[in-house]
Amino acid sequence: MPTNIWEDLKLRYHQGNAVIKLIMVNVAVHISMLLVSVVCFLVVGSDTDFWYFLSEWFYFPSELRKIPLRFWTVFSYMFLHANFFHILMNMLVLYWFGQKLNDLLPQHKILPIYLCGGLVGALFFAVGFNIFPAFSSAQGNLVGASASVMAIVLATATLNPKGTIHLFLLGAIELQYIALVWVIYNLVVIPGGNPGGALAHLGGAFMGWFFIRQLRKGKDYSKPINKVLAKFSRRKTAVRTSVPKRSKQKQSQGLFRPKMRVYKGAAKTDFYGNEYGRSFMQKYKEMSKEECLNSILAKIKRSGYDSLTQDEKVFLDRYN
């Protein structure tokens, strides 16, 4: 069993599906920002400058001249939230609809839908503020996972329109009607106090619907995103282990899946050159890194952390 809360959280993260991981990342980022603001308040006497810096450099801006100088904000904004209620509502909706989507699609398509929803939401936000006369004298910043969450909602409703979700006092409501009401609501509130946010929500909703429509036609927009993520993961691992990059690495569904290798004699290494005992290598030699990690996590769940061998503990610590 995990010996402390940090190990427990790590274990829950790696055992969780894509939706759980997204929720944990969003919550971790929000808590981290709050802790930094506390430090700023204690040291400087005010956290105002910190929140201004965060909004200026990590929220997505409506001004076109700022976007090239803050290009990372098109991703960073969708993992930041303005306040507790903001993140609470987004994470609840992400959990409710995301778990249903997780039952309908493979794991590796969830994150691309989330990211694509956020990207198109930012596009709708920027275009709206710079095209429509209503925003001619306005400026603003976009923050929150709402556009990404809307993509998850519409993707779920498009895949399974007759599916239901139970709402307090209303009972079981079909997903198609929940999605329709949500889209109409964001349309009619555009003249209200958060027009930019409403435009971003509609952009995310459009992307969720469009993603599934194209998927049904055989066009999978998750593939290029997963390829980029796989390359980033390989580069990160190569830097951490400091070994030369292997050629002709195998890929399966856009994900890197190297196999264990067992040599005769004293040399017994995994796919990155780390040494383990022969019994460990014989047991896991036909598995990819992900399969090996999942097998060890399943053993922990079944028999507890103390049931692991020393090599299994080393592997878990190294790749966890």
C-alpha cells in the first residue's frame, strides 16, 4: 500500500482514466496557483500583482497583437480557473459527461477532444472580439476549462443522444436535450456580462460535435495530437534516462510501445537500458512499458504495495 498521501495520489492518477487525470491536473494547477498567491501575500503584503501577472501572461487574450507573444496561453488558459465555484462546476460536468464518454470511446481520444475544444473555443473568442462591432471597444481574457468541457458534453451527446443523466428534481434527461439547452443558453446570454466566455463555450460545443461527426466518417483528429504527445513523451524519457535515441521504434495506435529485452549473461536491461534482475525481466519481457506499469499497479490493488518485489518497486518509482 502507498506509504503517504503523495504516493496515494500518484497511484490514483496512474490508475485513473483520462477523465480522472484531467480533473486531477486541473485541481492541482488551481491549488498551486492559490498557494503561490498565499506566498505572495505573506511576502509582499498583497497578491494583486500575482493575479495580474497570471491573467496577463497565462489567460488567453482577446487582443490579436498579444497572441503571438503569448502563444502558450492557447493551452494554459484551459487548465486555469478564476475561482473555486468556476473550477467546481467545470470539474463536476467534466466528470459526469466524461465518464459516459469514456465508456463510448477509447482512452486516447478523450484528451484530444478536450484540447481541441479548448483550441476552437479560443478561436471563437478571438474572432468574436475582433470581428463583431459589439466588441469594438472591449478587451478581455479567456480563462477556464469551460470550452473544453463543452466539447466533452457535445461529443457525448452526439455519440449517444438517447443516453440519460439524472438531474436533481428533474430525473433522467436525455443527453441530446441537455446539450441543446446548454447551446441555446450560451447563445442567449451573449449580450450579458460574459459574452466572450459564451462564444468560447459555443466554439467548444461545435468542436465536440464536429469531432464525432468526422470520426464517424473515418477522420480521426486525435491521431495527430497523440503523435505529438507520443514524441514529447519519448523526448522527455530520453532526457531523463540519458540514453541514445533508438531507431525504428514501434508504434501502436500512435503510442510508443517498446518491449523489454533480456540478454544472456549479466546484461539484463529494460527498453531504456536500466538493469533489473532476471526474474523480473523474464516476467515482463513481452510487455510494453505501459503494460508493465499497469500490471504492477494491478498487483498493488490486488495484494498491496508490500507484495511488490524490489525490482517492481524500482520500476514503479522510475516510470510512475
